[in-house]
Amino acid sequence: MKAFPFSLDGAAKDWLYLQSVLFNTWGDMKRMFLEKFFPTSRTATIRKEICGIRQHSGETLHEYWERFNKLCDTCPYLRSTSLTMMDRSMIDVASGGALMYKTPAAARHLISNMTRNTQ
């Protein structure tokens, strides 16, 4: 919890220092931070964009993955994917079955490695 302030700047850092007396646990701070900077309406809008993202015709897996990650970075706790059938099949084969059976970290690692081949 002590290192968290060093990862913030601007309004978020100001907010943290003004609110710090209200936090007893990391969970309390996280909940209040997300309520302040990622309200339900913003999260719903970003979730809709992430769920609606599609790989463009002619767009490489690498280009799609970069665009997808940039969108996901706007709200780090939301993830989804919508690849072309060919890339989805390629990823399933590379994962040894179906990607959905991988952990999120393992899936991200696998896709990140694959995108290096399509740069």
C-alpha cells in the first residue's frame, strides 16, 4: 500500500492524499479508487467497446492485438476477444486445444508470443 502513491499522478495522486485517512485496508482503497476513477457508466462504455472490437480485414494478428491491448488498458480489469476465424483457430492449435482452458496470464503470454511472428 505504501508504494501505490508512486504509481499515481495528477488528480489521482491528489485524491489519494486527500482521502488516505479513510482507508483501513487495501480493499477499501481499491474499491474507492475504482468508484472515483472508473464509475459504472465509464466501465460499461469501455466494456461495450471491448466486446464490440473486431479484427479488421487485412489487419495482422499483431496489429489487432496492439489495438485490443490499448483499448483494454483504458480499463485494466476488463478483457474480451473477437479474432478472425483463422487467427482464432491458429491460437487454439498453438494452445494445445482451446484457448479458453488456459489461465488469463497463460493466454496473454501465448498470444503475445504469436504476435511477434506477424509484425
